[in-house]
Amino acid sequence: MQLGLPFALSGADRIAPIAPLAPTCFVRHRRARRYVLRVDADGRLRVTIPRGGSRREAEAFAQRHAAWIARQRGRLAHDSPSVQDRRVLRAQASRELPARLLELAACHGLVVSRISVRNQRSHWGSCGRDAHICLNWRLVLMPATVRDYILIHELMHLRRMDHSPAYWRQVAAAYPGYRVAREWLRRHGPSLR
């Protein structure tokens, strides 16, 4: 599938069509504030459309980032762990992540009801109102400081189930270097998915 731009470009601004845009999945997300591109491990392009956005704008956004998409897909062949390596990493995650989460929970006087380690596509972790915390096995691929930030992030949801300023104050009190970890995630996180 080739996507056309919804507007004409002058010579210098013209972008070659992204022939390898397929397979592409367009997803509307009512809480998204901007268009987001993600190249999944299987090479599929996922384009998130924010509230008020359009499919046409999403296609144009993907078109403008054709070089980035090609680079991400090119890295997949070189960076993606083999099936055997993934099994080993998932086993490591199942051993290490719950133990570390419980250690951090104890330090902050928090109680976790259940811990799951999963193959989540779009989240590093999640916390339910029942104190069940799910963690992405790919956390074992990150530096320990970034991993700990994500664990703290989920644990602080046991106190506040939102992302309000009060919530972020709790995160900052529990993990003062969280902004550095968030920046690492912003830069390097997509390549781990």
C-alpha cells in the first residue's frame, strides 16, 4: 500500500513515497496528544492518531518520517534477539523483576497483591486498582537505573492511580533521578520493543 500526501510539496520539500509502509496499523487513542510512530518487532508500523486527528494527517506524518521508519526496520534484523535468546531473557525477567519490585515495595511501605511478567506491546508496566502489577519482560534489557524508575513508577500508582502533579511529586520523592530515566526511555525505549 502506498500512501499519498494530502497536499502538494514543492521540489525541495518533496518526499519519496514510503513504499514499505505496509504493513501499517492506524490506531485511534482518545488520550493521545500527538501522532506517534512505532515499529513493532515484526516490522509492522503502528501509527497512533490523537483525539481530533485524522487518518489523512496520520498518513502524512508517517510519510514525513519515512527515513526514521526505514532505519527502525533496518535495525530489526540486526538488533532483534533470537527466539532462544527471548526465552532466556523472559526467564531472567520472571526471576529478577518480581524480586526487585518486592524489594522496592518494602522500602516504600507498599504491598503488591500480585506480579505478572508479560510480553506487553505498548507498556513497560501497569498497575491495577487491586495492586496487581504487570511488568514487561523487556525491562531486563534496560540499565538498572531505568528499570528501577519504571518499577517505582508502577509502585507509586498504589498511592495514586493517576498521572497528576501530586503523583509526579511522589515519584520524584521516591526516585529523584526519574527525569533522566524518562529521557533514556524516550530515546532508547522504542528500539527495545
